[in-house]
Amino acid sequence: MRYLMIFIFLSFTAFCIIIAISNRQLVTFDLHPLAFKKELPLFLLIFGGVFAGLFAGWLASLLKSLSYAREKRLSERHIKELEKEINERNKLIMNNEAPK
């Protein structure tokens, strides 16, 4: 498994190097409504877009997992309250049915 991970990592690294070498030409990055214009190598824009997408996906996943964690915490609290109520009612039932 370790050698497989090393192979995958080296393959990915070689792929990124090939992309960077073959896309070295300068392009203009312009955010039209804003006054931002910059000459950048194309590979920086490609990798920047990929990393921005990865970050956006990670952030969306984090926010969703936080909502699931909150829902789980509330459900567990509700379950504990219901179990406590059941135990209290069982005690009352047992006390009322006890022989006198």
C-alpha cells in the first residue's frame, strides 16, 4: 500500500510539472468590474482555479458536516431526555404496583 501511495504521488507530481512546463506563456488575468489586471503564467491560473475549487468544496463539506454534527448533538440530547422520562415513569409504575 505504501508503494502504491508513493507511485500515485510521484505520478501526480510529474503530471503537475508537465502541465506547468507546457503552459508557461503569459496571459492577462483581468477582473473586469474591478481595477485588477495582472500578467500571469497560464499554469498559475490553472492551478489557482483547481485549488480554489478544492477549497470551495472543502468549505462546503465542512459547513455541511457542522450542521450534521449540530443535528446529531440535538438528537442525542433529546434521546437522553426521553430516556430519563421513561426511567422516571417506570419508577412510578413500579412503585404503584408494589404490594402494600
